[in-house]
Amino acid sequence: MRRPQQGATMSTTSLPTFLEFEAESLAAGFDEVLERPWAPGTVLDTHRHPFAASALVVQGTMWLRCGDVVRELRPGDRFALAPDEPHDERYGDEGATYWVARKNPR
């Protein structure tokens, strides 16, 4: 996990900067904000996280499955996961990057 350079965006669409996303997320009560790049073709089988997550896709294509619902996500799309929500992820031929805000358990 890494943080992008200050003011960086990953797309030419009207996405916020990372700093804007971070400020918005912290103001909403999230306590950690990261950039998550994924390699082309990566597949993550069903798993869970102990934290709530709210993310913005900024590059590439990914598919997120929660239960019986599969969403194709592209730059500008957002997704959210509740703590311990089972999900799986698949990344496209170009990989994908998203910025994610986490609300860790206390």
C-alpha cells in the first residue's frame, strides 16, 4: 500500500485529487486513507476485512462481487463495504487502482 504523490490523480476524468478524497473521508469519520494498486488479472477469492471501507476507483477496471451481485467498476465509480462483509475481487487486463478510506474497529 502506498500514498500517491501530493495532488496526484490517476485519470483525466473529473476525479477529486487524492488529498481531496482524503479530506472528505477523514471528515466523514474514516481514520485511514490509502491508495491500492492491483496488478493485471489479479483475483482475490472471497474474503472479509474487520474495517468498513469506502473506495473510489481511479484507474483500470475491476469487478466486485458481494453475495449474488457483481459490479463492474471503472474510474469514477465508488463502492463501500461493511465490516466483515464477504466479497471477492477481480482486476482487468490493465489492473486497477482505487483510493480507499477505512474505518478501523476500536
